[in-house]
Amino acid sequence: MSCPICSEPTEKQYRPFCSRRCADVDLGRWMLGKYAIPSEAVEEDDSPKTSDDEDDGRLH
């Protein structure tokens, strides 16, 4: 198995990485959002509707 950051052989202590440095590089990438999966989903409004939110069909 090789380190996903630098391709060196992994060390048992840091697996799947070869060193603390590569583990920290990977963590930094996660924290910056570099591993984010793009999405086409539209955010939905999950708030409950109230009677004031309903449209009764009249012009206001």
C-alpha cells in the first residue's frame, strides 16, 4: 500500500499515510473543502408552513 499523498510506502503508525506530515496534509485538504463532492441538488426549505404562509389566491 502506498501513501495517497506522496506515494511512499505507508507506515503502520500513520496508515494509510507514510508520515504525520502526509496525514496533516490530507486533513488540511479536508478542512479547506478540497475533497467536497459537487452537487446539483437544490436546497429545500424544511421550515414548517403556517397559515400566514399559505396563499389564499387574493392579491395583497
